[in-house]
Amino acid sequence: MESFRIEGGHTLSGEIVPQGAKNEALQVLCACLLTDKTVEIENLPDIVDVNNLIGLLADMGVAVERPERSRVRLKAENIDFDFFRTPDFFQRANRLRGSIMIAGPMLARFGKAFAPFPGGDKIGRRRLDTHFHGLVKLGAKLEAAENKYYALSGQLSGQYILLDEASVTGTANVLMAACLAKGTTTIFNAACEPYLVQLSQMLVRMGAKIEGIGSNLLRVHGVDRLEGTTHRLLPDMIEVGSFIGMAAMTASEITIKNTGVDHLGLIPLVFKRLGIDLQVVGDDIIVPKQDHYEVESFMDGSIMTIADAPWPGFTPDLISIVLVVATQAKGSVLIHQKMFESRLFFVDKLIDMGAQIILCDPHRANVIGLDRRMPLRGIRMSSPDIRAGVALLIAALSAKGVSIIDNIEQIDRGYQNIEQRLKALGAHIERLQY
């Protein structure tokens, strides 16, 4: 077991570069299964979830070359189908929610696929219905086996598919399957996050025919085969938002380099609504030192509400960060996490640190900003999931005294070498091993 020991209350300074986008990486890694040619991915984050998926692909029979940690070459020429029925596959894939996106490419190319029951963060109900309904609509036969996994089989043909929710991974799975289906597939209510745009553009370079990229209405004309390509990941928007929040909470001046600012959507605006000053210089974001930041109110004077929504709305992965940042703002904010019913359950730890938060229900929390009059205090706590873990890390960096964060394996799943990168900014953080 490993933990972080953080001595809070220190001002940070310097430059930091966000890693490649985790959520995009999981999608494009699975896309390599659509072809027997080489797919090269650049700007790859060196994190647990990505490394586990690459290891899983290798054990499936995909040839893997990793000339450096940020670059990988994949060639899915020979697949070992026996591996899919082993306990090793089920155990490892179950721990990695992104592994569900193996199903669409495998089904489209080989006519069969296996998907373990879902794992990943424990942040509430995360159903897979959207994935399976879409694949079944394309012609797949779905069976549940041994209370462990789903088996899919069949030849796919183009259909009109209205997704029941704008699921990012669900859209990616159906989109990849449709690329090799016979005929034309229309996907309505598709997610349109930048990661889906990136995946679509990568598939087009491989030979796919996709119309409507960047919208919620995709039209895919199936082709017989796809070729290899080279793809570069976007900067991780969740890291960018995390670093903005960290600068604000610690009253530090930090420059975030190469942010992919054109792909950040509402993220800068939401932080500005909390009173955080941001300066965009080229593709960099400078967060100047602010001793105080004041929450805006709506034009009619009502309390500021920040809620997640499908893109181009505010990403749910930054709700935890925004909630923490609001604890030291001047003013009150209602945080509304619509998607997951357990993602706000880390606020008890912030309350123990001295934050003034009323948890209204599993989806809503009212944060009364302290305007730095009473700094948070260091405590021992545990990281429940990736995003809440980093939110607690940010709180600990701003707190008075020493904090210990346990279960940091959750943080490592999404943030590469985080303690070394924070130390370079002046953070007092060390990794403890037990």
C-alpha cells in the first residue's frame, strides 16, 4: 500500500505540462483492433489505466512496441481468442472500465467479442446498456455467461441507432463497430466530446467514412478494411482543470503549458465564475497569484450553480475539483453532479478538514466559501476514486499542517508521476510505502 504525505500551506510556482488525455487514450488504443496494420500513438500518458490496457492488448496477441513511455506501436495481426476465456482476462479487464471498448472493434472485425462485467471507479451506477443496445442494433447477439462476462457474436450491418444517453465510451464503441459494418449506420444523440472528434479523425485516416464529426449526429458508411495510422493525443483537459484549481487554492502563480485551449470548452469559463483570473497566452494558461477570489452570481442575483452536462457542457470529471476550489472562495456555490450518485461522497473528508459544505443529497452539495479566513487543516484520508483523490490532494496542498492520503493507487490510475511534477512546483509531498 502507498500513501501521500503532504505538508500544506506552501506557495507553488513555475510551469507544468499536462499529460496526454487519459480518456482519449483508452479509446484509440482499442481502435488498433480494427486493423492488422500498425497503429502508432503519441503523447501517451504513463498512467496505470493506460499501461494496464496496453498489457491486456499484448496478452490478447497484439504486437506492442514502446520505444518511449509516451509512444506506442500496436499491430493486431494475430489475436489469441483462447485468452478471452481465461480467469486472467476477466480479472484484469474487470478492473479496467475502458476495456469495454474492446468489444466493438473485435465484434466488427472478427464477428465475436467478450466483455467482462464492469469495473473501474466506484462512483455510482455505471451501466453498459448503451454499449450493448447499440451493438445489438447493429446485429450482434448478446449472451451473459457464468455471471462473469458478456459474449457477443454476429455479422454487423448498418442501422439507425438512437442512443439512450450521450455516453462517451458507448458512442466510441458503436462508432468503431460501425466502421466495418455493412452499409450505412446513423448514430443520433452521439457524444461529441473532443475525444470523440479525435477518435473519428483517427478512424478517417485509417480509411473509415464518417460524416458529422463533432456533432451529435454521425453517419458512418461501412468499409471492408481499415489501414494503420499515426495519432497524437490531445492534452488532458482534466489535468488542465486540476492545475487551475490547484493554483487558485494555494494562491500560487502557475503557467500551464500546451493546454489545447481550443478544446477546453466551458472549463476556463466555469473557473472564471468562481472568481479565478486566467490569462490565455497562445496555447498556455497563466493562473496568477490571487489572495482572494469571489464567486459570481447570476444576473438576477441568485446563487451560482455549477452542474455537469454532456459536451459542450461542463465535464463531470472536474466537478470534484470545482467543489474543492469553492471551499476557499468568497461566496456560495451549489454543486450539482447529475451523472453519478456517489461522486460527492468524499465531501465528508473536506468537512473534517474544516470546509463548510451541506450535502443536500447524493447529487447536490452547497459550498459556503470561507474566503481563506479559516484555512483547511491537515487530516488522514483515503482516495475513493481518481478525481476525488486529486481534489483531496489539492485540498491538502492548501491546508495548514500535514495530511496523509491513502489508497493513492486510484490517483496513479489517472495522473502520471504526480508527486514529482508537483515537487518541481515547490510542493512538499512524498510517497510513503507500507
